[in-house]
Amino acid sequence: MKSHKILLKLSFLLFTLGSTEEASAKTTVELLEKKINELEARLARYENGSSAKEIAPTVSLSENNQNTDLNKLKTKVNLLERKIEVDKEVYEASASKMPKFDAGADGFRITSQDGRHQVRIRGAVQADGRFFAEDHGGVRTAGVNNLGTGSVSGIPDQFQLKQARVWLEGKFFDNIYFKIMPDFAANNILPDAYLDYAYKSYAGLSVGKQKTPLSLERLQGDADGMFLERAYPTYLANNRDVGIMLHGEFAKPGYKAEYGGPVDFKNFISYQLGVFNGAGDNASLDKSSAGTFDDKEFDGRLWSHPFQHSGHDWLEGLGLGVAGSWSRPTGLALNKLTSAIGSNSILDYGFTKVKTATVKAGALSSPSYLAALTGEGDHIRIYPQAYWYAGPLGFMGEYVLSEQNLNAYSPYKTSGKAAHFKQKNSAWQAQLSYVLTGEDATFQGVKPIRIFNPSEGTWGALQAAVRFSDLNIDPDTFNYLDPTRNIREAKSWAVGLNWFLTQNAVVRADYEETYFTGGDGSITGTGTNTSGDSFKYSITDRTTEKVFATRFQLAF
């Protein structure tokens, strides 16, 4: 009888093990356990001399009946074990298809179980305030102020919603990346929308609307810069453009290249070669249909971290590069240039000289202006650029020389004839920063060691920055542009303080002064003429622009 008791206990143990893997078997095991306990109790009484009749109704004392009961129990155990195995297989097959959900400081991610597919949801909000001092000189506008016969209003202080972006980015099948980023604050434009096929680390292809690989500061993330607005070299490059770009990156021998996107700042050496519609200086094609010219723009860039993995920590963050472009547009409309943080118009190719007018009682009336200047012919840019980050110290600088051919109506030729001239503009900038709280400065911003939490005595990270920038416009331009409304040169210096509450939330405060050459004055004349040469321009320097600006920013 003891052997039967042992078999019964083994059966019970099998059922108990099965119950830990499948909840649906739990009830059955409990019933069997109860039954086994009853059988054990009756068996014990039988072995102690109890009447066989007491257990006869439940347990057969014949060897055949006992074997039959045990076989039934074994069969049930086997069935339950198989059911558990099947349920486990079904669960594992279903779980292998379930996506992974992740939310954190880098946004929200949905990733496939095998990691080959991913969609990431990101966003950015920038709310600015700009306040001008000593702005009584203002900025001349169209109409009577253009003739110098009316007063010029001051520059208004204002609050502005600079960005309100929610975008999707991710990948499919490991190497097909995408980004779709609308901006609801800037007239509902679509800054980025492209596909990037990263076939190999040394050969990828991006297609769509994206940043062109020219200005270094333009390639820095909108939320990562040290100042509210970029400096003058950025304005002599296009903003975004629609086209196709070949790109790749190479690791230092002995290391593996890391995917860095269409424009890479992670690897030892990277390159970009692109063909775009050609948006022009400081311009962005907001729709793919906006590029209607047959002639395209060719952009290229080479970048390197020459001391990466060298063992010299203070040189690891040094980056050097050069970029350039060539295009030959036909009748390209030229976008205006603005001051940096103040964002006021300083060069507008539509603000041309007076062609004809009537002079009455010493004042001009019924003016007729020259046609707006347009791009016509070769346009070449060259951008040497560099940055260096070592611990809390950061530096970035770049220079640009832009040479383009322009068309304009000539005041020195018969009416209707066009003048063709070559314009050479240049700009440079240098900026220096230091993280006062000791965190590392990087091209991608600052991550505070201790986030803002006053109740625990932590205040985030604090960064101070200074910048100098200069823009020079070719003097020949003012044979056609009105010098009372367009500057010849702008020199700016700025100081900034960036308070990183977290790696996502930043409060910025900048102060900038910009000194202008030209850009103000009046026009006088001595009679009714058909030649703009007869009109006299009394030119003075525009009032220094002094602006204090703040930004509250959230980006994830």
C-alpha cells in the first residue's frame, strides 16, 4: 500500500508543478489534491486496522482497480502537461509579435520585438520674448519712409511662439530611416520630410526635404545651439531644400562606424554629396513644387574628428570640416537677410533704387523703382568650419565666402535693359561657451548632472556664452539697391546665459548689440528724370540695434 501512496504523491507533485506554469490547470490540481488527501486519510485508517468497508466505496482493493485509477491519473497529468506546453508555445508566439513601448527624456518609442522597426514621437516648443532699447531709428519700410520724407516708427517689443513641432522619426528593416516634422507655429510649414536608406555605413541615400550640408551652425539642432538665433554665416546658406543626398561615415581603424543620420557628427570621418532644387540664401522651399527651375544646386561637405579615440581627452572633441556649393539659377527670387537675434530686415533685394519720379516743392512723389534683383548665373559658396569641446569648455566658428551673379534693371541703360553683375558677400562668426556647473559641453547641448529640483537642493546646469559675428555685402550691390534701407555691413556681439533645468527644458537669455554701416538716410532730387543717377542719397548709419531676448524651450 505504501507504493500506492508514493505514486499518489508523485501524481500530486506533477499536478502542482503544472499549476505554476498554467493558471487554467490550477482548479483541476486543487480538486485532485483534495481527492488525494481523502484517499490518503482513508488509506491510513485502513492500515491502522480500520474497516475495509469504510474505504471500499471509494478505493477498490483489487490490484486491477488500483492500477486503473493510477493509469487514469497519469493520463490526466500527461494531458495537463501537454496543454501547458501548447499554451506556452502560443503565448511565446504571440509575445514575439508584441511591440515594446518606451517613454523617457528622449521621447516616446514603439519598437518591434526584434528591434528592426521603430517609430519615435518627438516634440519641441519655443516661446520667445524680444525687447529693444534705443530703437527710435527703427527700420525703414516701403512707401513714404523709403523717400525719407516721413518718420520711422520704432521696433516693437514682442512675445513670439517661435516653434511648435510634433514629429515622427524612426526606421524599418534596420536601415530605412524617416523623419516627418511639421511646424505649427511658422505658418504650418513642413521643415523636414525625408527618407534615409542607410545601406552601408559608408554609403547611405537621403531623399526629400532636409537641411543642406553647408553651414555648421545650421546643422546643429534647433534646440541645441548656445543662442536664440544663429549667426550671419548661416544666412548666406539655404535653410532647407528638396533633393537627394549621398552620405557616409567611416570609423577610425579598429573601431566600428555608428549611424549618424544624413549629416553625421559621431564618427571619425563623414561626407555628404547632394543635389537640390536650390532655394537661395536664407531660404527654404516649403513645398516640393516650389523648385521649378531646371538648374539645380550641388552641395558637398567633408567632416572629421581627427583625434577621436586618440587617448587625448582634451582633443577628442575637436572637429574640422569644409563645405561648399555650386548652382546656376535662372531668375531666382532672393530672400532677405536679417539681423541675428533681433531678426530685423537688414538687406532686402526688393528694396531697390528709385528709377524715375517727379519732384514737387522739394519733395519726391510718384516714385518708380528698379526691378528687384534676381539670381542669374553661377553661385559658389565655400564654408571652412570647426568646433572644439573639452569638458565644460566649447568653441565653434565658421567663415563663408559667397559669390553669385545677379540681374537687375540698370539705371544707366535704356529702359527695360538688364544689368548683370557679380556679388561677393562674406560672413564669419566665433562663439565660446563654458558650463559653470561643470557638466560637459557638446555640439548637442548640455545634460545636467542634477536636474532642477529645489526641494532637494539641485538647480540644473548653467552655461555662459559669448559670440562675435560679421556680415559684409558687396559694395557693387548698392548700384541697384536703396542704400537708405539696406546695410553694407553688420557687426554683432552677444552674450548669453542658458539654464538647463533638465536635458529637455531650457531657459535662455541673450543680449546682443549690432552696429551697422549704412542702411539709413534720405533721397533728394532736382527734377523729373529717367535716370536714377540724378537722385541723391544722403546715407547715414542705421541706429545700433540693442536687443534683450529670452526663450523658454521644451524639446524631447
